[in-house]
Amino acid sequence: MPEFDVCALGELLIDFTENGMSQQGNPIMEANPGGAPCNVLAMLTKLGYQTAFIGKVGKDIFGRQLKKVVSEIGINITGLAEDEKVNTTLAFVHTLEGGDREFSFYRNPGADMMLSESDVNEELIENSRIFHYGSLSMTNPVCDAATKKAVAIAEKAGCIRSFDPNLRENLWNDLDTAREKIEYGLQHCDILKISDNEIQWLTGETDFDKAIASLRDKYNIPLILLSLGKNGSRAYSKTGYAFVPITPAETIETTGAGDTFCGCILSKVLEYGIKDFSNEELSEMLVFANTAAAIVTTRKGALKVMPGRDEIYKFAEIGR
């Protein structure tokens, strides 16, 4: 039996989020731990699963903060390396009206980009049921090689592979490279979590069903989750389909909502295994994931404020 339920590889950074104004009229920024792959693990850990993270932070005050927080949450950090020369990646998040976000990244380079093949802890991957990754760990040659090595290890070990493109256009030198790397991720995954704007950009289709069909025809991905922001989410297995509207919530900001959703989906895959899910199973999966994501939008940050199982079920009942 594998030691870990899910191992994830990718970026771990500080999200500076707005938290009011100072007496001088300047915005006050709160240093929230973040990074999509680790947010996914934080949700899974909150649900009682055993998780491990592979990534890199700088040997600086923010790197120390991140190591401490991730370890305290209960995520195994044996695979979290430190870079002696490159600082921890920072992201400044401006919340727009309605809760959407605008990002300014300080990552040229950032420590997460320096994750190398030699930093990849093979045992963590080999001893996991699911391996999760995104595209931001493929934005430069060093971390790209590390990601591809990790994916190859996961394939050889028979792990279920989960991929979230998490497109951040301003972190790529050009979008042709972004497309190439995302297509690599699609070729090697069993589970795809993708957003509405990402699938439209990737396929050129405005009809979501047609867009999903084109991905399925090309990549034969067993389980695809499509997040639609305020319009809910959809799930597609080989023969099953479900749509669930968003759970109403008093949104403060949307940081980490997609990662929370993804973590909850992976929890259901751990429960059921990877298979051709029925319409009912997909619907149950989406209700759980949508509800958890809605809860996170009522809080600042993500990694430290993930909801527990009882809270999710209670919130889902209230929202009906």
C-alpha cells in the first residue's frame, strides 16, 4: 500500500493579498502562503489524506515561512528543496470588483523555477497513489526537465496522474511555448482540471461540449473537470456527464478556489478509484467540490484556511 495518497510537484510561493489601507492611505498586503499544487494538497490534508510536496523555495525569510506553514498543515516536505542564490517567488494579488484577481509576479527567476532533476524525490512519487502537477513548473528549462522526470517516474510507478494547466499568461515568454507544455501535460494525465477560459484558448471552441470532445478525441483523458467560475462546473467521464451550479457564498476573493475544487475532486477519486464515473457519481463529486470552493472564496488566502469535511457538508445543506 502506498505511503502517500497524493504527491504534487510545482510552485510554492507567497501571495501578497490586499488587507485594507494604512493610515497613510497605502494598501496593506498580507503575506499568504500559496501556490496551486500545494493548495491542492492542503485541501486533501484537511480531508484526512496523506500528502507530499516536491518543490523549491529560497533560503530566505519567505522560504522559511513556507516550509514552516506547509509542515504544520501536515504535508510531507521531504521533497521541498532550498535554493541558496534565488529568492522565493512572490505574487501580488489585486482583487477586482466581484472577486476576480489580477496577478503581478516577482519570478525572474524565482526559486520554484530552479527545481532541477536532481531535486526530484523519486521515492515520494513511487509511494503515492496520485501524482498531481501543473504547467507553471514547465516555464523554464530547469523546472521543465524536473517536471518531465517526475511524470515519467509516476507513469512507471502506475500512479494516477492529475494535471491542472493553471495558465498564467504573463509567466510565459510566449504562448506558443505555453501551448506546447500544456499539450505535454494533456498527453500524460488521467485527470484534467481545466477552466472555461483555458479550454477556449486551447481549443478555439466556444461550445464547451465540443471543446471537451476535441480534447477527449485527441488525448483520451478518462476524467475531465471543467470549472466555470460563477457559472458552476461540469464533469465528463467516458460515458458520464454532470453539471452543478455554484454554491451561493459571500465572496471576498477567489484565490485558491480552483485548487480547493481540484483537491476535493482528487479526494473522490481516492475514494472511488479512477473509472468511468456515472452521472450521479459525477454530480456528487461536483457538489462537494463546488461547495468547498465556495467556502474558500469567503476567506482571504487559501492554503491555511481550507474547510473540513463536516463544514463542507453543512454548507452544502444550507445552500440548497
